[in-house]
Amino acid sequence: MASPLKLHPDRALPHDERQRAVAREIYQQTATLPLICMHGHVEAEILAGNTPFADPAHLLVIPDPYVTRMLFSQGVRPDALGTARTDGGPVETDSRAIWRTFCAHWKLYRGTPSRYWLEHELVEVFGVDLIPSAETADQIYDQIAARIAEPDFRPQQLLDQFKIELISTTDPAGSDLRYHAQLAEQGLGERVIPTFRPDAVVYLNRPSWRADIEALAKVSGEDTSSYQGYLAALRQRRAAFVAAGGLATDHGHFSADTTPLSELSATRIYADALEGEVNAADAQAFAAHMLFVMAGMSCEDGLVMQLHPGVLRDHHDGIFRAYGSDKGFDIPVVTEFTQALRPMLQDYGHDPRFRLILFTVDEDVYSRELAPLAGAYPSVRLGAPWWFLDSPDGMRRFREAAVETAGFYNTSGFVDDTRAFASIPARHDLFRRVDAGYLARLVLEHRLSLEEAVETGIDLAYHLPKLAYQRLAG
């Protein structure tokens, strides 16, 4: 008989008994708080349609790059996991076969945050008590499939089951926001809100840029054949996002450079792009310029600006050509913030209308650059560990590196940054446990009272994300 799958009540809490006991007290006060999910990639269409999830593989494996990239790294081909090909070529379509492949490789996830999230989902969400393996794959599949088929396991019903008070989708600048309009009609317009992500239209040398600009022109009703028309289109769409309840923008640039261009230079580069003649250096300069411009727009409309640079997207050209973006081949690079952000912060760092939340996957900069910036500029907040740092040890290192300089209250709370809907509660739970452990150490070192630690834990889990993403007066 296979061993039972169980969740230890003290998982991810400190191993020292005294610290663990204090951490338990703190965690008990945060564990059941509602979830504020201000940065994620669950699609608005899924929530608006409220249609049943297809099957276990499409819910837990296929949409989660944390899960699939580990399998890719061990030689499992994307085709075997049902990853659609850009050329329409054949891939595995049997969801049960995909699930069997995943379960047969379960041991690969030992020591990873994916293991924590998946175990939480299996036990807490689906009631599974079998450890995944080649032998148990079909039984687990059937149990999850039966739960998925139940009427209360629909996307909108899960908002209540997961205690999600607020969730933000991430939408391109050219989105017509039709699904958010549907959600508003269903009474969910204040609970599911859009986030404005303009990356596709500010990087002028992306292969899809012309098509994305045409989509922006169509949905905005503005003439994007000139730089001024392009800016007018962006302002129009930002206003539409605000009207739909949006609170933030999201910028996934390669670097944090915010050097502005002259009006003449920006106009020339934009015109070159329309002619298909823009070079890489000009495209990067224009993207940096647009971060500066977007900061000014945030002062106008109050949208909080999220910036997460430092990733080389689609590291392998062959995978990108065969399967497209977001397939687990985005790799971090060294990132500089202090000088890169200076132009923006010179103009807007003390503007009471501006809020900038900074994320990184280069944790070396937490103590050297990001914590000092957040600890000095009233407009800056330090975002949570995310992506490759969204792990128990990564979160602990974040607190140890950043809090002494930035404090707790210049941070923004947790963001789950996920496409895997069912993993959202697990991700927030891990963050709350790690914070409880860190706060417990401060209590035992007599640096905080227990009352202060509990209050701080509640603020980190619930109040700070609401404050960080609060629209400022425009």
C-alpha cells in the first residue's frame, strides 16, 4: 500500500522548538485572513465564463511553468506535456497521459516550492491522500476529476472557497476588457480587476509589435501612426482600465533604465519602427523612455506602477520558435537599479501622486539597492520575493536582507504571480508561515514584543497589499 500524503501542521515553520512555538502563535492570527491577489495571471476570460476546469492536467500541470520547466530540465519534451506548437504540429492531447508523466517524475520536486504548493493543493483542495507516482497516477487523476466536476468547483465559486477578497488579472494595453465588462455585469467588477501591461507596445523591435500597435489603435480609436497619437492611445486605454477598476500597471522590462528621450528623438525612433527600421539600441532606449513617460501618466491617473526587470525572456530561440513565450525559459540577469531609476525618481520620487513597486529576481540588490531606495523615497515600495525567489529560503533571505533598511512598512505584501489558479492559497500560506518564523525570531531576540509581531504579521498578509496598491490622488 502506498504511503499516505499528509501535511504537517508545522511545515515551513522554524525547526528550533522555541521559535516554532512563537511562530505558531503568529501564524494562527494570519492563516485565515482573506487573500489580496494584486499581481497574477489568471485570465479574466476564465473567471467571466465560470466554466468548469477541463481536467487535472489542464488545471495543475499545463498552465504552471514552475511545474513544466522542471520536467523539461529532466528531458521531458514539451510535446509530451501538451504544450501547443506554434506550427500546429502534433502534441500529446491525452490529459491522463500528461498526468501520468507528471506523477512518474514526482521526486523531481523535492526541496522546491512547487512541491509545497502541489502538496497543499492535493490535500487541502482535492482531499488526496496518496503520494503521486506512476502507480497512483490514475487513482489521483480520477479523484481530482471528480472534484472538478462538482458544481461548486467553478472559478467564481473558488473565489469564495479560497477567501480571495480581491484579484487582479494582467491584461495587454490592446485589451478591450470585454471579460471585465462581463464580470461587472455579474457583480464581480470590484472583486476582479484588470492590470494594464503595455510591454508589447513599448518594445518596438518585438516581432508582434506592428500587430499589437494596430490592436491598440483599434480599441482606443486613436491614430497611432504618430508618436503623439500613440501616447494618446495609451492614455485612453489607461483611462479604460481605471474605469474598469484597475489599480496598477505592470512593466516587465529587460532593464530598469528610465532615461527619458527628447521629444524629437522619441518621435524619430517611433517613426523608424513604423517603417520597420528600428535598431536594437534605439528600441531599448525607447523602452526606457516609456518607463519615464508611464511614471508621469501614473501621476495623472493614479495607477500604481509595478516594475520587474532583469529577465532574459525566451532564452532558447528554438523553444520560442516551436512553442512561443512563457514556457519556462525566462532566465534572470544581473540588474542595476540605483542609477537606472534615478531619472524617474528625480522627477517623481517625492510626488505624492506616484507609487512605484519594485520587484527583482536578482536578490543581490535587495540590501545594496532596493531596500535603501524604498527606505528613502516615499513613492517607492519593495515588492515581495517572486518567481525564482518565491520559495521558503528566498523569502527568509528577503526579510533578512531588506527589513533592517526598508522596514516592514515600505514593502508591499505578497503577490502570487501565478497562472495556476488552484495554487493561489498555497502560495499565500507559505508566505505567511515564513513571515511568522521570521517575526518569531525577532520576538525571541527581544527586538519585537509578541503583540507587535502579531500586528506586523497581519499587516504583511492583509493590510499592506491593500495600502500599497491604493490608487493615489491624480
